Amino acid sequence: MLPTFPRSFGHLPSMSSVEGTALALDLAHVERAQERLLTQFKGKPRIEGVVRALVRQVQHLEVAAWQLLAERQLVTAAGAVLDRIGEILGVSRSPGANDDRHRRRVGVEVRVLRSRGTGGDILGVASLYTAETEMRLDQRLPCEAALVVGFELPGEEAFELARLVTLAKSAGHRVVTEYLVHPVAATLTFSTALSTWEPNNDATGFGWSGDSTLGGQLAGVTE
């Protein structure tokens, strides 16, 4: 359990270790200092009080340094801290987005800023943004390539992906983004209903099946 610090100290640390690293928050400075007192000084309330008062400041510095070192890294930041990192990079949290989703979106901006415009950088940005790997970069002409996305993307996300790719590419190069908005099989289907076209009603179908002069052969074929 994390200790309770005075109100003047500020917020409590939200974690005591970082998974996958050797980073760990040391919360035992005061106890360790008292244990190191010489035997003749142990059990003396005034001496122990002075030691606690002095070493507690070290504990405060430990927690403050921890919050700067661990809790403000992108991989560990959460809540308001993560939102603030996003604001610095110009990324606002999408409505309903949890920390993991927002962290990935902020990470995309970081990846764009660090991009050198290589094919690997562009694919890395695209993969991080979409959380997919089914895409490739095709060289079309000198200094021109296409990012081919092999899965369906909503229009808004596709436009944002194209913007990110444009920012990540090298100057003097052209990179277009090719993607599917709808599945190919559903873009054109045969109609299962008869034509409902009527004279003087241009909003109903290609023609009227009751009059071949009106192009009725195509009436009701597609929907």
C-alpha cells in the first residue's frame, strides 16, 4: 500500500513499478534510516523524530522524481497525464476512447515526428494507426509510391491515415494511399425487386419495364 503524504506534497504516485523494466519506487527511506541508527539512539523519540523529519524530505523527492520518470512516459501515462501529453502533440482524446486507444493515437504522432521518410517508417505509422499489418508500399515511379491498404477503412479514418502518411514521407516524394471504403462484393449488386419507375418520376430507377422506349431493359437490374 502506498503511504499517505501531507496535502502540501501533492498527488500520490499511481504505481510503484513499471512492467518490463527495472524501475521501482522506493518507499522505505524513513524506515531504513531509523534502522541504521546506532543502538544508543534507537528508541529515543526526539532523535528518531529529527531523523524522520529529515529523511521524509528525501522520500518526497523520491516520489516526485518517480512521477517525472515513470508516470509521464507515454507507455505508462494514464488519465489526465496522458491527455496532457496528447495536448502537447496536438492530439485530443476521441469521445469514448480509453487510455490504450488514446495512447496508441498519441504514439502515432510521435512516430510521425521521428520519421525519416523511409518505407519502414511509413508502414510503421500506418500499422500503429490502424493496428493492422495487412498493407504494403508499392513503388510506382521514381520518387512516387502507394500505400496499399488491404482491408476496409471508414472514410474518416482513411483520410486521417492519408494525412499522417503525407507528414511521415520524405520531402520531394509523393505517397498516395489506396484503401477500401466498402467491400468490393457489395459495391454493385443485382436488384431483387421489379422496377418502380413511372412516367414523370425521374427518381425511380433507370427506366420503366412497361415501355422499351424509356430504356426499360435496365429497369430494376441494379440497386
